[in-house]
Amino acid sequence: MKRTLLILAFLPLFISNIISQSISTNGEIYNFDIGDVFHYSHIMSNSSGGSVSESNIIITGKYYSSNNDTIFYIRDIKSKSSSSFNPTPVFENTNDTIAYSNLDSTVNNGIIDSVYYDTLKYNGHKINRDTTSFGAYFADSLGVVYMLIYNEPITLTYDEVSLVYYKKGNDEWGIPIPLSISSNDDAIYLIKLFPNPATSQITIEFDKQISNCEIIIFNIFGQEIIHHQLDGNTKYSLTISELKAGMYFYSIVSDGNILKSDKFIKQ
């Protein structure tokens, strides 16, 4: 009987250790690449009304702190918001830099009550769930995929953020939210970069002429290695023979707005 009680006494600690070993680190959760795309939906409501906002985020740059314990991501954000007080959609285009520290520490300070792989959502990415408050879900390489910030049925107050679409290379899930900085279709461009993989030259092709346009190429560490002005034609070739073989990221920018971010392989 004493032996059974002793086993039972250590069982919660044993289970806790198993869970703690399974919890992802901040580095695993916030492991993004230049060119990654994330679309979010944010819904808020209360007894007097509510609001809806949508955002498209592209990772356009990344770099680490000197001790490699903090990672910084440069983001291009397009958003659309409306509310019951202002039903006309408001479009915005901003850029920011976000930092994640303590990369070797467990996510959410280890406050996670279950770890699992979602076979129906997010293409099976590992999920870390915290339901100690209202609810937060963290997924490897996707960041926060769901957060119920507030839910009060009595006052009809509700605040929820959801990842509804992402694209990481060939890994894609969800339904994208089409957003532009305006309702004018002329603000949307079709841009191609080819061949991919490339050897000595890449070609950038536009479906229409764009003024004040440039291409910025980064290495896998987020360091800018090529910054080249494009001449405004619909087709432009760039020599890359001096680059070492490997993966590179690029952003095509016009007047401070990022029109396209993606990656290519140099053979």
C-alpha cells in the first residue's frame, strides 16, 4: 500500500516532466523565414457594437541579437478594419519590427496544458495549448494561431484573433484574405521571378509598369546582399553569378511598399 501511495505521489511530477519536455521553445514557435505570409482575422464585440479587422503580414527581413537569444522580424502589414460605428472599410499599409526573446525557453513561460499535432488544421503543425485563462494556441513555425483574449457572455464582450491562412514555401493552409492598400485594382500587381532554381541570372517580370521599383535580396541570415534599382520596364534581368549556391530571399519594393516577397535557389 505504501509503495502504491509513493508511486501515486510521484505520478503528477512524472506527467508534468513529460509535458514540459514536449512543450515547444520560443525559437521553435517563432521560427519564420523571409517571404512567409500570415493572414489574421480579429473580431471584437460588446453590447454597443463591434469591429472586424483583417491583416496580411509578410516577413520581409530577419536578424538576431549579438548573443543570438533574440530574433527580430521586419514585417510588411496590410490591414482592413471596420466597425458598427464606422462601417466604411479603412485600409492601411505599415511596416514594423517585432522581437522574440528567450528563444531556448519554453513558450508562454511553460504555461501549456496540452501538446498535440492537429491533423485537421495547420497541416499537422505541433500545437501548444494554454486554456488557463480564455485560450491561446501556439504552433511550431506559425506563432500564435488562435487567441481568445476576452469572453464575457453576460456583457456580450468578445475578443478573438485567429490565423486563417499562411504560406511558408510549399507549406500552405487556409483561405487567403485578399487585401490591398486601397479598393483600386490598379494597386495589385502580378510579379514573377524566374528561373527558380537559377544559375547565373534571374528575370523579374511585371504585368504592368511600376515606377520607383527596386529588388532587395537577402541571405538566409537576413543580411542584405543585393539592392538593385529596376528601370521601370515590365521585364528586367539581374546577374547573380557572384552569389554562392544556396537559398536566398527577396523583396520587390516600390515607394516604400513591398509588392512581393519570396525566395529562390541559386545553383
